[in-house]
Amino acid sequence: MRKTLALFGIAAGLTVYVAAFFINAPIEVCTTQPIPPSAFTPGADGVVATPAISSKVWVVLVATRCESTYPATGIHTSDLIVEWGPSTLAVAGLVAAASALWIWLGYRADEAEQS
């Protein structure tokens, strides 16, 4: 029973970890980013950027890379934004999987000692 629960915990933890990367919407993250001060030109009425190119970045934490170009100034920005909500969920999944793995390895050690 302990082995089954540990294996289930590992699977559930890893599922939560992977799911955390899919619940973020990179385009929404990029559209809410502020315009960098270097993009402004003196006397310009407004700053218009090309549509942001967004992509998910697979690192230990959930992150999004946002890239924009400001034609008026010729400035290209590339920011890596960590999304803390999904990242917290990802870390919780890793902790759950690691804890279940520790329980499973403890179970296997107990079985080896009894043999």
C-alpha cells in the first residue's frame, strides 16, 4: 500500500509540475509589460511597438520571454519574466514528487532490511 501511494504521489507531483507550464498564457504576460523608458523619443506623440513575440521558456520555474521592437527608436527589447503563480504550483509539484520518491526509497530500504 505504501509503495502504491508513493508511486501515485510521484506521478501526481510530476503531473502538477508539467501542468504548471501549460496554464500560463505568454501573450497576456507580454501585453501587460510596461514600455521601457529607452523606447521613448523626445517629442514623440506615442510609442508603438511591433506586436510582442512571446514564447514559453522551459526552465525550473515557469517563465515567458517577451520580445518587442520599437520602430521609432530602433530599440529591441527581450525580457525574461518569471510567472510566480504557476511557478509556485510547479515547485509544489516537485516537492510532492520528491517527498513521494523519498517515501518509496524508504519503503524499498525497509524491504531490503527484512530480506
